[in-house]
Amino acid sequence: HTQQTKSMSSSRVWGCALVSVLLFGCTYAFTSMPLAGSPKPALPAAAPRAPAAAATAPSMQGDGAPDRRGALMTGVAALVGGGLSLGKPGPVEAAGEEMVELYVGAGCFWHVQHEVIEAERKILGRKPSEYTAVVGYAGGTKTGKDGKVCYHNLLMDSDYGRMGHTEVVVVKVPKSKVPAFADLLIPRLYVKGIRADPQDRGGEYRSALGLPGGVSSPLLEAFKTAGDVRGMKLVTAKGNEGDTLKDKTVLVYDTQEFPFYPGEVYHQYHDDMVEKYGKEYGALRGAGVERGAFKTTGCPEIGF
């Protein structure tokens, strides 16, 4: 993948434009997503995960995976329908325990954020008002003006792909719970060691793990153990890498050398192109702004 040009014409880029058109009825293919104002979500009852049914089968790429543009175009009827419940919280985390901030990347950050939130709920017993997962960017060696890192945008402002970054989700986890997090996330993000959404391709979607200290972190062993049984390799990251698709490699970044840059508000708590997580999940975006979980970054709150 040539990050700059290929990412701009990717199916996911066109998919995002279509999402904007469908959601807001705009006559243009580019529009702003709301920053806030969504109602605060009520705690829903537990329900099994189940993606909404599409009107017709999504189009396939050469490897048999549904591409995001095809899935969106043929699955319009499912855009607002069914979803995944946030469910009931699991065990409550211990108060006062040392917290670790880490990030993970495995393709599009929309579905990764949902999986991380599921881990927060199941392992830590966090309620929606306590979720810490935020989508954003990491792994590049450059930033734009004023230190910004932005999604693809019409202004060509601080484009993350052009600066070598990949899509990731940051989360705060009690140190003692990191092994449980790894055990839950690795099989959900990687099917037989390969990331779950191979239709998104390019350096912007490479598999990533950010830990304080990188490969020297004592926390790495938990992820290595979960990855070993799936034939995965965790290797030292140098920044600006290309895609890791299908080689079962996860690039391990030192979070001090490769810090996390928060993503735009409209990317937070976003439906995946294939799976729809429901209105209650989407309502967390506005609630997150209100409670200060994330805010505008200075990047354009519009995207392709």
C-alpha cells in the first residue's frame, strides 16, 4: 500500500461519505457529524451480540472478505436497525489500583473501540459513564501544524496516513487486569491470528500495540501469551510501517516514543461498516463530550 494515495481512495473513505449522506440527508457527500446533543444513554439490559441483517449480500474482495463500500451500499436497510446491547457490567475494578494507559490497533478503529468497551464492561464492570476507550492515531513519526494528527479531510490538514500513523484505540486498565484484557481482546480482534477486518488495507490499518516501554514492558508477556497460541509475532515497532495484513505480526510501540493522538469526535462510538451497534451505543458520543471523555482536537470535524 502506498499510504498517501491508496488510503485516500480506499473503500472505507467512500463508505464514510455515504454514511454522512444517509444519516443527515445532505445533498453533498461530505458533511459534519454532531459533536454533542445526543441523549445520555440508559443502562440497557444484557443482550447477545448480533449484527443487523443487510438487504443483500455485501460485495467481496479477492480474499472473500466483504469490502466496506460494498457492505454499506448493499446494507443500507440495516443502517439504523438492530445492534449490540451494552449489556450488564462485570466485576467492579478495585479502587486505587495503579492504572496503565495502552492502545491497540487492528484495522478500522470503529470496531476496535467497541471490542475494547466490551472488555471494559465485562472485565472491569465499568458503566457507560466510566468507559475510557477513545479512538485516535499513533505509530507515525510526524505531526501536522500545532501537533495535530487528523483523519483524511478535504482541507488536507495533518492527514494521519500521510504522516505514517495507524488507527488505534486507547484505554486505561488496572495493571492487574491487563492479562485478562489481553485474553479477551486478542481472539476478538484477530481471527486465527489475523485481524478481523482484512478488507481495510494499508499502513493506516496495521496491527499495533502501545505499551509504556514497548517490548521492554513487563505487560508485554500477557499479550505475547495470548498471541503465541495463535501463531502471532509481537515485534518492535520503528514507526511509519506499512500494513501487517495476514502475516500475524503485531507492531509493539513504546507509548512515550509513539504517543496517542485523540481522534475526531465524530469517530467516537461509531458503527462499524458491517456491524451496527445500536442507538444506545451511538448516544454515548454526545454523553462522552458532556463528561469530558473526549473533545474537539482542532482537526476538521468532517471527513471523506
